[in-house]
Amino acid sequence: MVPKITSMAVARPLCSISCLFLSFSLVSLLFFYFFFSNSLLFTPDLRISQSQDTFQTGINVFVAELPRSLNYGLLDKYWSSSSPDSRIPSDPDHPTRKPNQPKPGKYPPYPENPLIKQYSAEYWIMGDLETPPEKRIGSFAKRVFSESEADVVFVPFFATLSAEMELGNGKGSSFRKRSGNEDYQRQRQVLDFLNNTQAWKRSGGRDHVFVLTDPVAMWHVREEIALSILLVVDFGGWFRQDSKSFNRTTSSGFPERIEHTQVSVIKDVIVPYTHLLPRLDLSRNQRQRHTLLYFKGAKHRHRGGLIREKLWDLLVDEHDIVMEEGFPNATGREQSIRGMRNSEFCLHPAGDTPTSCRLFDAIQSLCIPVIVSDNIELPFEGILDYAEFSVFVSVSDALTPKWLANHLRSFSQRDKETFRSRMAKVQSVFAYDNGQADGIGPIQPDGAVNHIWKKVQQKVPMVKEAVIRERRKPVGTSVPLRCQCI
């Protein structure tokens, strides 16, 4: 007798098959979604935007209560003086007096003098923190008014302006002396103030942030701030202080390791120079650039920059390469704008230090950087991949006759357009200026100031660990500083 097959009996296996099919389809869809979406994360066009979203919580910043004379008061002092910068030649293109002296105000503008303006990160970082809270839309740093709430303590000393004012007053020969040095007196005032604060005593200065974009900023007190978070444009100006203690140096003249009284990528942050040339949007870029490689600057440099003179002699006679000596005055600025915008590649050799504002002028000009500097450190690495829009060349290759010119000629037009399209996506990352003459107002959310604070935030866990480790040491013990430099 054949048993009856009820509708319920048929429904069970059909349901199981359907569910299995749906489950398989769902898994397949999820697989393809994650596979392709994850692969997109590594495309050149999206890599930066994804990296920028890595940190969303922000960083709490307490501003040390230094007297105004050590920041905006220095600008008052600068603008009230009619003395010219002794380092700038006196000719029509280099005015001997300060033009357009501003009216007195709480927030004076930063000098347009190119020797000083290139280091103006201190001004824009401070301007963001001074902006009223309701206008600080998009700022990654949250200003707090209690040390106990802070992740870091920002030291609002315009160290670069202080140093440059001393140098510009014709005191370069006595800059390293302490007697009669107003910059040293200000450095000492900053440290004396901080040493008496609870925040400094609690951390030994490890969680304090100093802006030292000029290689000679705070020259006399570097050992006293060695444990702090230092914002520097590169490490080149720091090796000289302790270089005599090294028996071995590299071929570039730099020591193989860094003492704790200097700098480290572990605790410090590389920040960009302030670019001096205007931004060229990709939509306005001329497709045909008539010069292969362009360089404008001083031919003779010191230390690691000795390569520049050798490169100059190798390249100066190439028919489609332009090597010009010049100063960033009004005429020089216009020449640089034309030269960079008309060139496929812009040469970036080491100078007295491994980098210069020339790199960031090239990026703003959509001129593909050719970086010949074996010891260079670059801003925001880990967030940006410079190899996507720059050409890196070893010193040994660059000094091989004809090698560099032939290498650059090997790039196709499509290669160069790809470099420029990627470069256009990162131009804003290196911009400090918020469009306000006094520096007060909303910053660019994807600009340099926010990226600096994102890099500082990466240091906070290590800083806190170092502070806790220091606290638990028994009284009287001495533990040498290790390679973590904090």
C-alpha cells in the first residue's frame, strides 16, 4: 500500500532547499561585496579618504597659559619695527621696509617675508585653537580648559618667529650665544614657566607639543624638551647638536642612530612647510608642459645639500631641463610659478636639511616631484603614499651621468597624467591657510592642521605608557632612556 504524501511532507524538503539556496545566495553576495569593496580600499583614488576616516574621536588639547608676548605679542613686535630683514638684499624686488603694516589688533597677520612664512605652521595651529568653539566646525582638535581632560598640552610659543626675528636682526653670527640673545631669553621664559606647572611635573613634558618648524627653533633648550612631542619639518637640523658623540656616520654625513636628545618618528611629527606658491586646480592644468624638469633655488648648500651642486653640473646643459638660481622675492616667485606650471617634473634635492618648501610648491603647481634625498622624512606618511604622485630617485642613480634625464623621459603621457590626478587629490592636505588674514576661523577639515593633530593622536598611547612607567619607578632609581625616545 503506497503511503499518502501530504502537502506538509512535501513542504518540508522544499522549504529546506529554498532556505539553503537563499543562504548560499546571501553568502555569495556578501562575499562579492566584501571582496570588491575591500579591494577598492586600496585603489589610489580612495586610499586617502579611507585613511582620513580612521580617526573620528578627535584629540583633547589644553593650551598652556603662556603670556601673549611669546606668541601674538611677537607679531606686534615684528610689525612695529621698521628695520628690514638683514638677510634680504636691498633692491626693487626685495623691499627694505615691511609693506602693508597692519593695524594693531588681537590677532595680527603672519609675515609675508618668504624666509619666515614658509615656517608659519605655528600660526595656523594656534589660530584654530583660538577660534571660538561655535566656529570650530570640522576641527579634529578639541580645546579643553582643564589639564585633567587633556590628551596633550599645546605650548603656544611662536618659536620659529622668535628665532627668525633674531636672525633677521643681523645677529646670525651670535645666534648660538646666550648673552644678548632675545630669542634665548624667550626660550628660557617658556621653559621656566612650564617647569612650574603641574602638567609638566606630572609628565616630565612628555605630553607637551612644541611647534619647531624652523631647524634652529629653540636651539638652546633642546635637551630640556627632548621628551616632548615635537612638530618639525624634517630631522636634518637636529643631527648637528650631538654629532660629535658619534664615531660612525653615513655617506650623507648624518649619524646612523639618533640620540634621545634629538628627534624620532616614534614620538615626533613631521609637518609640511607652508607652500609659497598658489594652488593650480587640475581643471586649469595645461595638458602640454614644455619643460621636462625644473629647479629654482640656491646652487650651493651645505652638509647633505652638497648633492645639489653635483646635480646642477650634470643637468644644467640638458636641452629640456631648467636649472635657475634665484631668491623667493616678487620676481623669483613669478618665475617659480611659470617654471613649475610649465614643467612635467620638479627637482627636489636635499638642501641644508633633507627637505624644503619647494616640495609643497611643486604639489600645489601639479609639477611631479622628483625627490633625490635619501634621508628625507615626509609629512603624514601612513595616511598618504607619496609614491603615488612622486618619483623617488636614489642619490647614486641621480649622480650617474644621463641617468635621471633618461629615466624621466621614460614616463608616458598617461603616467604623468595619472601622477597629476593623484596629486590634485592631496593638494588640500598640505594647506594651512584658512582664508582669514588673522588666522582665526574654520579650518579646512582635510587640511594640514587636522592631519597634524591626527598624527599627534597616534603618539598619545605611547606617551601615556611612558608617563605611567616613569611614575612607578622607585625613588632613587635611574633607568637609561631607550630607543623609544620617550
